[in-house]
Amino acid sequence: MGFDAKFEILKLSLNRLDAPTKRAFLGMLATREAEDADGSAKILPWKGAREGTFSEEFFQIVWERSSAYASERAAAPELFSALRTQPDGLREELLASDERFHSLALCEHILDRAREASFQEPSVGEELARLCLVVARYLDSDFYGRRLLQDLEARIWSEVANARRLASDLAGAEEVLGRAETLVAGTPDPLEVARILSLKATLRKDQRSFREALEIRNRALAIYRRCQQEHSVGRELTNKASDLLELGEPDPAIDCLS
């Protein structure tokens, strides 16, 4: 089978996945190239694949790993409920003994719940984000890739930062956002960078540093536009309009919303 035919099969396989599953799976693949220097990732020849050297093994792993992640996502809500009902002292024991909880999808589910909770009760949002940090320690770096897990940790700390920001603990938010920025440095995923920049811009606005907030917001907006993330572009334009109003620039603010 020629390269073009294999590439079409790969695209069809990926297009069968829902968006969150596809993005997480492609993240696993994209991060492997950076880990291939010592030959440990040759089973996933992503760089070679871009050059037209797909192997049968590569396609087998595409299917196995995408299917595994889809299964993880289906199981995540029930696992989260089971974890939440455990007393604090028993959670670590459960995580250590039951591999079902060693799941990227479970971490992402917990992060979603943390994000939702932070707007109502920031302390609960931070608690859930910290629970996600504990779960993330058990994820298999050989399976998911070290870079993907580093990006995940950055995302978790950004949720802690956001919870603290919403609780008006701006100094605490600044501290942990710095950890997220350090972790995301060098990521191959521009959307992870944009996520951190967006939060940093909002924190700067809350700190009344409106000009700096606007500059950072523009960097996030440029990434979202480049990646064709229309929903995120719209959100950042709304936030940019608010930044401009704070700076006493109503006309550019109106342009952002038109």
C-alpha cells in the first residue's frame, strides 16, 4: 500500500474520533518525536511518518491508542465519583492499587470539574485541581509521553492559579502560574501556550496592569487565530475589548466586538 493510501486511512481513522479524543491522541504522537533522541520512541516513528515512511506497526498503535483513550473517557465520570467518595487517607491507596485510575482522561475530567467549581467555590476548584495532581503522578510516561504529561501538569497548575485568582488571592495565583509557565516552555502544542497566556492576561487585568494584560492577550489571540480556534478567538476578543475599555480606549474596544 502506498504512502498516500495509508495517509488517507490514517485521516479516516482519526476523523472517527470525537474532538477531545483526537486532540489528546495527537498530543501523544506529537510529543514522541522529542523523546526519540535515545531511540526509545522508534515504535512511534512520527517524524518518519511525516516523511512518508508509515509502518504497519505505526497504524496498529494509532488504532490501539486511540481506542484506549476513548475507553478511558467513557470510564472517567464513574472513576471520578468513586475517587471523590473515598476519605482523603484512602485515596492514595486506591490510586496506587487500581490501574483503572491511571488515566489521562480521568485527569482531564477532574480538571473540567475543577474549572466549573472554581466559579462557584474557588476553594473546591483548587481542591479538585490538586487531586488531579495526585492522579497525574500515576500516569505512565512511556504510554502517554513525557512531554504530554508535562503539559498536563502545566494545565493543572494553571487551574490552581485560576482558582486562587477567583478567590482574590492574586499573589498566590501569580506564584503557581509561574510553575505552569516553566512547565509549558518548549511544548509542541501552541494551544497549551495560548491557554497559559490567556490566564496570565486575565490575572494582569485583575492586578490592574491593563497595558501588560493587553499585550499578553494579543499573543494568545494570535495563537488562537493561527490554530483556527474560532470560539477561543471570540472569547479573547471580548476580553480584549474589556482591557481596552479599562485603558480608556472605547473605539478600539468597539472594533473588537464588531
